Amino acid sequence: MSRGDLPLPVAWPAGLPQGFAPALIAWQRREGRHGLPWQGTRDPYRVWLSEIMLQQTQVSTVLSYYPRFLARFPDVASLAAAPVDDVMALWSGLGYYSRARNLHRCAQAVVNDWGGAFPQRSADLATLPGIGASTAAAIASFCFGERVSILDGNVRRVLTRLLAFDADLAQAGPQRQLWDLAQALVQPDADAQDMAAYTQGLMDLGATVCTRTRPSCALCPVQDRCEGRRHGDPTRFPVRTRRLVRRFEAWWLLLIERPTADGSTELWLQKRPERGIWAGLFCPPVFDNRDALVEAVPPALADHLNEGDAVAHALTHRELRLHPVAVHWPADAGVPCGDDAGRWVRRDQLATVGLPAPVRPWLEA
Ligand code: SF4
């Protein structure tokens, strides 16, 4: 039988799988992940921070950033009081920088609007900057035992397979329907410990068993209840018709360097606009093409540009081709690019500045 011939239900199955939540909770306690640094706490600040970092970022990467961030900002008050540039600098390399800006805004909202303590209900948490419905549910269930389901990308995959949910998740209606089903699967009498194990179990199942291309159904604690498996091809779920279209762009970056009086060097960096790619980070001047870059340097330097190898950098909706061009800037050549919006940053101070991840190696080299 081909994928298209599978006898799938038009809507979702009439009955929810019996015993899903208890089976998942028991499995999480037995075989789930337990040793991650953000587990075993009910401190909403720590849970929130880990949830935001884990959006779009691998656990292995977050493992190095999370303790560093906590060491610098041990609580919501210290984060709220910090300059946003310090937050961006610590976030540098994690990508999706709107998360860092929202993190800072959220900390300030908690301090200014909620007396320094995170609200306990998911509905209130979801009103804070950068906290979506699933993150709000994760904080509320982990920290306050609220009986509410998460529904991030991994959990959408698990539940659409479990239920053989074949409606198109590119549409708002099916998205709402799946939320309702996720909520209906929560055990109505779960206590706080159960809810923490349930939420973690959903995350663990999606991350380690019900993976995107090759789910390990034979190891799955809910395999007997899974409609997608019963139909023979669980990887056809979730169904989403809208395809991501990436636009290609070339960016030319002028790496301007000059010596300092004490024998070090410094680099000219501009703060990116508050919206768009690398928003709020510091970056060498960017040009649309090589000609525009050459026009921006004094004629005497045009023959002394040092072009490096271009690298590809994929973003959610864009594919960038980054062309680095280095130039040594004479002390008497004035402000680069006729631009007073930038600043000189000493090379040995680069670690304290928020830089786009693909650019940092060029500047630190
Ligand atoms: Fe996913 Fe397979 Fe488990 Fe179904 S049985 S939830 S498809 S791992």
C-alpha cells in the first residue's frame, strides 16, 4: 500500500487513547531524561530560561550556555537590571536573537508588573514577552503543577502520530483542534509531580523516541495506543502543506581594523537595527554588493582590500552568502563609512560584545 492509499481517518479518531498519560508518566520516571541541569528545580526563572534557550537550539549547545548565563544573571532581578547589550553578548552564538531581546523585556515585565515573581497560571505567563502558549504551559506545569499541556514542534509530531491526526497544521482550525486534543490527554487528577513527569515525558518522547524521520516505535511506551503506527507509516504525520520558501541574498561585510597605541588592534562595528537579521547585535558594515563596499572605502585603500572565502549562512526564511573583505584602516583616515553610528572595539574586548555567530571567527582571527 502506498503512503497516499493509507486508510486514514478524515478527522481525528472518536476516542482518545486510554491510559496515555499514566503510561507516559511511568516511562518518563523509568527511562526519561533526568540529569539535565534545568531539571529537578521548580524555580520558574531557571525553567523559563532553559525553555527559551531550548527553542530552536540543541540540548548539547544549551548545556554550555545555560550555566554561563545563570552565573552572570542568577535571578530575574539581575537580568532585568542588566544592559540589553550584555544580554546579547552572552547570547551570542545561540542564534534567533529576538529570544534574547524578549528575555530581557520579559525579565523587566516580571520585575515591574509582577513584583519580581513569575505569575503561576499559564494564561498569565503567556502575556509576557517571548512566552508563547507552549512555553507558558511548560513553566506552569513544571513549577506550579498546572494541568495544562505543552505543544511545541516535537509534541505536535508525537500527538499527530499517536492520534493519526491528518488535518493540515498550516491552517489555524486544525492547530486549535490539536491544542484541544493535547489538553484532553492530560490526566485530570494529576498532581504536581505527575504533571512535571508528564510534561518532561512528552519532551523526552519527541526528542529521543518519536523522532522526525525514524521513530523507534518498538521502544515507545505508547506503541499499543498509537494510531499512526497502526496505519503503518507514522512519519506521514504531522501534515503541513505550506512549504518554507528561502530567499537568497549576498551580503558583503567590511572588516575594518586599525592598530591601537598599545600595540593591539581594534575593529569598527556598527549596531544592527532593532528589527531584522542580527537585530541589536554588533557587526561590521554590510553592503549589498562588492561595488557598494568598494565605494565606501577611501580610494587609496581600494587596492588593498583582502577578500576571504564566502560562507553560506541559512536562516529560517533566508539563505545568506557572506563575503568577508578585510582592510587595514590608517589612523588618519577618519570615521569609516562616513558613519558615526559605529564604534571601535578592541580585539581583546570582543568577548563582551554581542556578535553574529558566523562573523565572530573572522573578527577574532
Ligand atoms: Fe511515535 Fe512510534 Fe510511539 Fe507512535 S509508536 S508515538 S509513531 S514512536
